[in-house]
Amino acid sequence: MDNRPSIQEELKGSQLFKALKKEELDAIAKLCHRESYEAGSNLFVEGDQAQKVYIVEEGRVALDMGLSFGGHTKRRATIETA
């Protein structure tokens, strides 16, 4: 048995969705499903067309993106780990 909160409860607890009415949360929840990823997995790569919105229930996520200095030097940097 899954002891995690329902998707509606998870949405309600997020800053992005907390002000929505129950009916609105229910409508969004119908579009949602849970996914699990192994540590170090890439969810998407910079430049990919958006296909999903991710809400992290558990764990950490790092945003890694390319930085350009003066138009010539490119480096990769981790911007934030949440």
C-alpha cells in the first residue's frame, strides 16, 4: 500500500498550487502521475522542448546549464540544488 499523500495533497502543499480551489486541484491532478528516478539521472537536457512539469516530492534536483562568457568561453555550472 502506498502511504504517500495523494497527488491533490502534494499539489496543495506546493507554493505554485496552494491557492487553487479543490476543483482546480482535482483537474490538474488528473493530468499528473508519479515518476521515480535514480540518483544522477537527467530529467531533461538544456535546449530540450518542454514536455512535462516536475514537482519534486522527495530528494534533490540540480539545475546544470551552460554559461557563456563574452560569447566565446562556454562552461557548465550547477545553478541550484533543491
